[in-house]
Amino acid sequence: MKVLIVGGVAGGASAAARLRRLNEDAQIIIFEQGPYISYANCGLPYYIGGIITKRNRLLVQTAENFRERFKIDVRLNSEVVQILRKEKQVLVREQDGSTYYESYDKLILSPGAEPVIPKIPGLEEVRERVFTLRNVPDTDAIVQYIQTKNPNKAVVVGAGFIGLELAENLKVRGLDVALVEMRPQVMDPLDPEMAAFLHHELRQNGVQLYLGEKVTGFVPGKPVKVQLASGKELDADFIALALGVRPRIQLAQEAGLEIGKRGGIVTNSNLQTSDPDIYAVGDAIEVTNPISGEQVIVPLAGPANKQGRIAADHICGRNSEYRGSMGNNIIKLFDLAAASVGSNEKSLKAQGTPYHSAIVHPLSHAGYYPGGKQLAIKLLFSPAGKVLGGQVVGKIGVDKRIDLIATVMHFGGTVWDLAQLEHAYAPPFSSAKDPVNIAGFVAENVLAGDVELITWEEANSIAKESVILDVREPKEYEAGHIPGSILIPLNSLRDRLGELPRDKQIIVYCRVGHRAYVAAKILKQHGFQKVKSLSGGYITYSTVMADLQHQSPPPPAGTIGSNEPGTASKLEEGQVPENN
């Protein structure tokens, strides 16, 4: 059996290694257009920032290692330019321009994706100062430019994963960094109130944010003038375009393979294209989102690696199937981490899918053990309780919590599964009730009718005709509160019920939500019918309000971006006394 693989890195290299482990006799040839067969593209920004200090650590496998260990024919700087399906051949063009044909029994396409570079006036005139980041040569070019030209001001256009990572690492290198994003927030998979925590983190680390702005032109000079749609101009010695990627489908398209509505190569669960002898993996293919059922493109290394393995299995006669991708992702941004999986509110609204949401702010581990940090967890779930999506932001334990949520979602789980999920517990790592359990508890309460949550946005819209009740302690209230709110501490509430009207909507809030939940239960059981609890409490509300005003004051003690423990009540979520 002769198998040709077009493209290396995550998908192609993984497929090749798996093929060899399953079939010692197969003839395997990898064609890679560039000079490197397998590299850690997720690590590229950190080499630019000097966090990864040795360039060779980026090279996961070299062509020499592949040849020696796996007896695989690796052909670098070799571009497959045509697929002849009837003849079962590919046309290969070498670096010197010469061409030749190579036959195959099975063909695996792993062409990847390429950076989006829009046509912006003046771009070509300043091209020597404009960079993208996709591969090792891109990284080398950026590092060399910084080392030789010593730029002071950088403008990063696009605030997705690459844009955010570049902004951080350029800042670490000592550059002044401006981040321009056309959308009103960074990191589109997050909902706005969760992205607000990242905005604060960026501003506090000196990154200038220009949200809802579009680059309209470049004016040559020293420095380059980056023109924005608002009329503002930014000075730049270094410009990075991080506007996303598009799948490389030209080869597949010209071969007559089916291309989906999302612009990616269509495959079945075995990763076969419309031609059963041709497989496709990685950033160029469409996959099914198992939560929404929609076709999506997920340009992430994790799915690509799994797809390569599954394609190899199927070629070797094993009935492995790819179950789709929920897009589980995470990013480090200075001292914060942010992660998401599944659907967000924007996508659920676009699909017309009914859902509930809940935001909680438990500590990363037991409150009595030093070093715990506040988390922000947002859970999206159906009226039947199925978990539809999750988002987590914080300093510690974000990866653990998003993976727990993703695992429950992978198996079609519900909020009751989250509530009952068993986890490893010791005070340095978690609480007896893990933050994920707490998110499940709150969702359970919503579905059981024990609490009616209201979002910060909804609360703002009805604030004037409602009573905003703050049930925190006086010191907390003095440190900051919702304008127009009245203070009745939780422990005094039963004695002061007569101060509250029974004919108005009452919106109860505390710092994170637990005291507000208790207060709402008290009010309901004393005959108050119109009672809602503010989802995410004052932490979420104050963060969003400051962000809407483009402010970056130090966050209140104990919040997501703070190093201080704060003054929260012992009744707060994640801080309830525990028995060991």
C-alpha cells in the first residue's frame, strides 16, 4: 500500500506516524511545501516573547527523525499542485521549478490554512513592516526584525487567539502595543461580560485597546501611520495582521472534491472526502459541532492530531470515527487564562436555540487554603438541562474547569451531571464543592424554579422601575455599588422586610450571587413575588460597566484580576465552611 500525505504539522505528521505504527510495510511519502515537517505552531508567539528561549524546541519532529525512526519518505519544499483522481496520481513541483508525478493508493490532504490578508490601501507600500504569524519562517522574520530594527511601537490588527498572544508577547519584549479589533470585544468565542475581564487585563498591562475599530489604510513613513475608520491614527514601527485564517482548499477544489458551505473540505466520519480514496484532516476541513449539529471549521491543533490518527486507522482497516469538535479552547493572557467550549449566546441566538445562562464566581480552591483566586464561570444550558456551552476566566484552575465542562458535554451530559460530577479534592486544588459543581447547582436551581436570574444587561434595562437591593455588608457597599441601589445586609433582611415594596420588581445582588440567592429565597417565602437575582453579582456588573466606559481602574479586591483576597462574606460560593 502506498500512501501520500500532503502537508505535515499536526494532522499530516500524526497520520504518517500512526500509519507506520499500524503498517510496517506501507510506502509513506509526506510532501511539505515549507522547510519544516512538524512544528509547534501554538508555541510561536512565546518564542517571539522570549518565554521559549530555544528555537529548536519549536521543532516537534524533523524530517531526519521521521526518516530514521519511521522510515517515512519526507520531501520538504515540495508542493503538490494537482491531483489526478482518475490516474490516482499527484503532480509535485520542486523548489527549483521542476515537476514530477507520484502515484498513490490512498491520499491524505492536510493543507492547513493561511492567514487572511485584506486589501488595505497603503499595505504594499509598508509591506516590509507588516507581518503575519503562521509558521516558523514567519516567526524567524518577526524575531529578526525586532532584533535588527528595534521597533518601539507595535500595532496588532485582530484580537483573536494569535492577536492576543502576539500583543502579550510583544509587550513582554518591551514594545508599546496597540490592539485594534473590528468587533466590540476581544476573543469572539466569549460572551461580552466574560471578554470584559480580558479587556481589563490588557489595559492594566499597558496594551491600548481600540475596539469596534477598523483599519482603513496605512501611510508610509517613520513611523507608519495606521488609519482607523474613526479618524484616529496610530504610530507603528511594527504591524502584525492577525485577522484569522482561511482553509487552503484550492488543491481539493480543482480536483473536484466537495467543498462545504463554510468553505472547507467536506469529509465523512472516517475523514474520507467525496472521493473514498482521498482523506482530509486539519484546518482545511469542515467538521460537525456535536452540540449544535452545525458544520464548522475548527483550526486547532488538538482536533487535527486526532483526525490524522483516525484517517490512518481507517486506511489500515480500523473503523475509527471522528465525533466532531466542540471547539474547546484556552488562552493565556498575562496573568489570566480564558477558555470556552461549545456554544456562546451569540451562536445560540443566531440558531434560535432556547437556553438559560448562569454566571458564578467561586474560588479556584478551598477558601481557607492560601492562594485561592476568583474564577468567572458562565454556563449555558437548555430548558431540558443539557449543557450547551461553558466559559471560564481566571488566574488558576481555568484549564481544569473547562475540561470538566467539555467532558460532560462530550457525553451529552446535563447540569445535573455537572452538579454530581466527582472530582479529586484536597484544599490546595479545589473545594469539596468544586467550582464546576457550583455552576451545576445554580443551573439546577434555575431549572427547578428556585431562583430567577437576571443578566446585567436586563437589569440595566429595567433598573428605573425596579428596586435594586444590595445584600452585602456596609464596607462592601461603600467600596462600590450599583447606582440607585439600597443596602439591606442579608443578616438584617428578615427584620427589614417592611422597607421593601411588594408591587415592584426587586433585583437582588451581592458580590458573586450566593447571598443574593439566599435573600431571594427569603423574599419569595415572605410573599414577594417579583424577585430576581443578578447573575454573576457585583463582580460581573462592575467589570462590564467599567469596560463599557473604557475604564481600567484597579479591580475591586478579590475580583478576577486582583491579587487581594477581598472582603467577601463567608457565605459566598466556594467559601462555605467545609468538613474534611
